[in-house]
Amino acid sequence: MRKQVLSPTSPHQSVKAKLRIIVKRTLRKYGYPPDKQKLATENVLKQAEMLADDWV
């Protein structure tokens, strides 16, 4: 995820879309319940946005 967030050449929306895909794949890989994936994905993206300032 850090590599995606730190990419200065990518527009914000495309980075967010890539992160969303990574999170969804990871949740599916580890058997997270499908009905709770949307909320979990949004929570992870919010956390990533908050941490992004520290990563840069």
C-alpha cells in the first residue's frame, strides 16, 4: 500500500481505486465475510489517508 500512496505521478482518484482493489483482494484472500467487505474497505482507506501524511 505504501508504494501506491507515495506515487507522486498518480492522480489521487486512481491511487484510491488501486488501494480499494488491493484491500478487496486481501479481504477475499483471508475469507472476510462478503457482506462486510464494503465497510471494511472504506475503513481501511480512511486509515490509509490518515497515515499517508506520515509516510510522505
